[in-house]
Amino acid sequence: MLLRENYFFLMGYRHSFLKQDVSRKFITGTSFNELYALFLFDRAFRNIIFKNLLIVENNYKSIFSYVLSSNYGYKEKDYLNPSNFDQAEDKKGQVSDLIRKLKRQYRVNGKQHGATSHYMVNYGYIPLWIGIKVISFGLMSELFSILKDEDADRIAKIYGLDAKSLEIFLPILANYRNLCAHEDILFDHFTQRVIPDNKYHHILNIDKVDDEYVCGKNDIFALILILKHMLTPADFKMMMNEINYEFDRLKGRLVHIGIERIYEKMGFPMNYKDIMYLE
């Protein structure tokens, strides 16, 4: 197992099995198989999250390209005109920088993709709905922050969100997408950004400390709340059923800690399953 999976990476899962005192020693009796079970759970969980993040990425890129193309045209000189973006003085540098980055990704990545290469060679331009295939999710999330208010509102409204919330959600999604793509430890990852309080925090009656919710803010459960907004109800329910199955498998393999400790590290409240049935 160590030869196949890498000792250093596996040991990243040890923290869940350590005594919660100054000794930081393993809980007596802890076996390698328990640690390995958590590793396998995280791999399965990561695969579930990754495929759903790709769904969100594709949906967002499609909506983004539709809104900009319908408003400003289908050639780069049209939809990448700086005047199509936020004209605030403090945004001008960012607008210029992001347009430059997008054009660079077209140049570098466009030749490696059949559709973009076809348009470049035969038509001399790349429609945005084709170009999104070679633009990173990270850059696409940044581009949202320089949209004009009316364009940002139009995109956010499709998700039933306000533009401010979506602007916070997108870089978090991009961060987790990259984490999954590089097979980093996912289940106990925290983000620097914090999502705004929403109705699900209240309905699930999540505990508060100093008037701040203790989970669902910058942990994995916060990501679940974002996906609740951005996946279709059918896709979200399917994702949660797959997650529940992996939790049940892990629960059966843990001996010296309970599944509750894993919930806690992930920011999942004990009644997290209720999220599946909330509107």
C-alpha cells in the first residue's frame, strides 16, 4: 500500500486518529487499516465532488458565454472589448490584465483543442462559446468580478443568487476544483474565503459561537451549500446519495473513532442529510 500510495500522502490522514491531548500520539489500538480506510473514503469523496464541480464549471461557462455573446457579439474584438466590462476607475487595471490572460490562454491552449483550432484557422476568430473550452475555471471565476452589474446580475439570477454571493462562490469552486484535480487531501480542507450566511444555516439550526455559525462557512460543508445552489435538484440529490454511501462504508471500517469525528472535521452537522430535502 505504501509503495502504491506514497507514505507522506497517507500520513496526512493521521490527524483524525490522534489523541486530543498534548501527547499527539495515536489513539491506543488504532490500526493502519483504519487510516487507509479514511484515505480511500477521501479518494471516493473527492471523485464525487470533482465530477459535480465539472458539471458546475460547464454550466457556468455556458451561461457566461451566452450572456456576453448575446450582449456584445461573437468575435473576440467584440466580446473582449474593455468597454463591455466594469468601467470603475479602480477596475481598469484588472480588466486589462484579465483580458490579456484570456487572450494568452487562447494562444497557448487554443491550438491544442480541435474546435478552437478549427475556428482560428478557418475563420480567424474564436466564438466565446467555443473558447470557454480552453479557458481555466480560475480565470472564468475572475472574469465574473469585472462584469458590468447588469451582466453579473443576469448570470446570478439564473442560479437564484445575488451577484455578490456568486462572486464569492466562484473562486471557492475553482479552488476546490484544482484541489480535486491534483488529488490533494479534500475532506478537511478549509478555504480562506467565507461564504455568506444563508437560509440553510438557519434551517439546519447550525450551532453558533459569538453569533457566527461554527460550520458551513469555509469548510467542506460550505462547498456542499454552494453546490446546493448551483446544481440541479436531481444532480444534487444524486451527489448526496453517493456521499451518504461513502460515509456508511467508512463508518463500517472505523473502530477507534466514530464517524462523528469525520463529520466534525468536514463541518457536516449531524442532521446534514436534511439538506437533500430542502428547497
